[in-house]
Amino acid sequence: MTSELFNPKELDQNHLPPLALGLKKKVLIIDDHPESVSLLRFSLGRWGFKTKVVCDGYDAIIEMVMHNYDLIVIDWVMPEMSG
């Protein structure tokens, strides 16, 4: 079984959420799976959220100390340091 990256171009543009709901809200995505990151970034972006992605727990800690986020989405199992 192969895993393909999420392709936002395949979605029906009439069934996407309005763009202004997450306006100016920042979301930190902590995940090491490209497919999950792609889906989250696209979905949150369509709602108007600004996203930042880090791939491990150490980078996440640095990012959280340096910046304030309105929401943090974290993968439970990651290399080096898990959620």
C-alpha cells in the first residue's frame, strides 16, 4: 500500500470553508509525516490561519519559547522527542 501526498487541487472548490474565520490566528503544527502536514496546512490555510511547521519536539520547544501561537497541533509519536 502506498501513501500519496494530499492534493488540494482535487477538492471541489464549492465545498471549502470561508477564508476569514482564522484571520490572523497562528497555528504551530508539530509533525514528521509529510502527508499530515500537507493536509493540515491546506485545511487551516483555507480557514485563514497562518501555519508554522516543525518536525520534532526539540524544534517545537524552541518555536514555542520564541513565538506565541493560538493553537498547537502535535503528533503523538515522533523521532527524538514525542508529543
